[in-house]
Amino acid sequence: MERSAMMSSERTVLATVIPCLRYRDASRAVEWLCAAFGFTRHAFYTNPDGTVAHAQLAFDNSMIMIGSVDNSSEWGKLIRQPDEIGGAETQSAYIVVPNADVVYAQAKSSGAEILIDIKDEDYGGRGFTCRDPEGHIWNFGTYNPW
């Protein structure tokens, strides 16, 4: 399919790329991500057993989707948690923020493991990299590629 066929001239969504993450304790992760990074709950749906079927967290005009780990689902069979692959990640999100120092302080006080300390980048912007309690890697900075 050509790019033009995939792109709509009428913008009907705020963010067209939405990272999806799984957590063993997704309810706790939602609360932590909101407290540590400033996400806000947009939607939250639970399964009958209390696990998170689907949650949406907003950040400005962007969003992430979260669900509980389920290795028996079709999609779940494709995904591994960081602790299952030696603490590594195969991808991570970069979130543009107006003040990286404020987010850094908030993340650090919430217990985020700082992997790359806050610094000014040669290509512009200021940012840092951290790990959340379940091992996912997050990048925050003021660099705006647009």
C-alpha cells in the first residue's frame, strides 16, 4: 500500500503512533506512570479476574496503551518482558516535554532507575533515560524533531 493511501488528509486522531506495553501488575503500573511521569488516565478496562484488559494513558496529544501480561493471548505470545530477556528492551518511547528537569525530578522521586543522567545533547535538547519498576525503558527530553 502506498504511503498516500495509508495517510488521511483529514486528521481524525491526535497521535498516530501509540506504543503498547504490558505489565505484570498493570494497575500498579498505571498509577506509577501517572505519578512518576505525568500521564493521565484516558480509559481503563479490567478483565473478570481483575487484570487490566486495556488501559489508555494520555500525555499531551500522545497516548500509550497498557495491558496485563498474558502469554496465552495471540498478541501476548509475541511479546516478552524485560526481565525475561536479561533486562533488555528492543524498543523504547521518547517523550517530548517542555522541561526535562521537572520530569527528571518527578521520576527520580518516584523511584525510577536513572540509566542515563539528565544532560544537554549535542544535537539539541536536554533529556534523560530511566527504567520503570517493571524494567521498561523511557526517554524524556526537550528535543523536538519536528
